[in-house]
Amino acid sequence: MGIQLATATPRSPRSDAEQQVRADLAAAYRLVAHYGMDDSIYTHISARVPGTHDRFLINPFGTLFRDITASSLVCIDLDGNIVDGAPGQDVNPAGFTIHSAVHAARPDALCVLHTHTVAGVAVSSLACGLQPCNQWALQFHDRVVYHDFEGIALDHEERERLVADLGASARAMILRNHGLLTLGRSVAEAFILMHNLERACRVQLAVQSSGEAVYAVPEAIREKTARQYESGDSNRLAGSADPYAREWRALLQRLEPAAPVPYHA
């Protein structure tokens, strides 16, 4: 069962910072759906509530990603208590296991995004894992970590092993036989990392299915490319420290005319 909220929780006034994170998180849910990276009502994206260390926002279990709004998101603490939500809302218990673990262990992670795409699960099931065979994959060269499959993530004891495999700095994880996970210092970063990781997996599968020999990118170029992505120098808006702001602003434009209820509602 999910984590049940029996009655409405009083809603304290939300800060402008929380409202912005809610809007960005709802946009990320809709973008995941837009790009075909959702899995019915499963998988999840979370974001830490600004100014807190033990509360995060996540989707109500049972709502399609395309229908998520800023106001529909549930606020939950690291002990599994829903502290801000509507009557009857609950949270995917596997989502709580994964996201509570990461938010507790990685204070640098404002946003955590998890998917079960066909391409992501396929690459996660290959013994070779992600291969450095395309530009998107090279963003993650020597920067992606792995966690072995232990069944559906309902065992809270798995959290310790998950964060041990994640380490202190990784921003991308492949969950073996399961899917993909990205962490961002912003919602924008987590989404863009996932979008690139997903495309890296799709290209890898296309290359492998061709049966042709794969051109080996030299090690020095692999590392150079990864560092270029990390610096973000070619992407930054003038005067902005955020290398993801330009692309995020463009991505949000895909959502504006799309639905009768806007994501930021």
C-alpha cells in the first residue's frame, strides 16, 4: 500500500521559493510525459522543499504525469509522513524508498528523477552498461554509477545500499534491470541530465542493433567531452551562473499551449 493521508493536512503559507520549485517540478513531470519517458502512473520525480532538509515534494500516486500540477504535488518528510496534501492522497511506496534515501544522503540534490523507459531498462539490463559510443553518453563518461536490482524498491533496508552505490558526487545512476536515476541541483538539471541519458541509451541500442563495428572515441576525448558538459560554458545565458537555464526556458515553451490546466496551477 501507499502512504495514506486520511484527512486534509492544514496548508501553511508556501514561500515564493517553494511555489517556484512546485511549478518547475510539475513542468518536469509533464516534460517526461511529453518525451515519452513516463510509465503509466509509476516512476517518480521529487524536489526538496526550499529551506528544509527533511521534506520533499512528489507526485500523488495514481495521477498521470501529464496531469500533474504545482498544487497537486504532495509534501512528505523523510519518515514517510505526508505534511501537505489533499484528502486521500498517498505516495508510491517504492518512490518513497528511493527518494527519501537520496534526499537524506545528498543535500546537494534538490531534485531526483527516476524513469523506466524501454531504452533505459534495456541498457540497465546489459552487462556492459552504458557505452561511450555517442556524444550524449560521453557526458556521463566515468560519471555514471550502478546499483544492482533487489526487487521492487519496497525494502527500506535497501536505502543504505542505494546511497552507498550512489556516492557523494554522482549525478547519474543506472539501476540494474530497472531503469535510470538522475540528481540535480535544480529541477532543470535533473531533467536535462535524464533527457540526455535517455537519448544516450537509445543511440547505444540503435548502434548495437546495426551489428557494425563501433568507432572507439579516444579516452582523452571522452574525458574532454564530459568536462565540457560539466562546465556548461557554451550554454550559459549572459550573466547567469546556471548552465541549464537557457535550455529549461526553451523546454517550458513546449508546455504552455498544451493542456487546459497549466502545469503551474
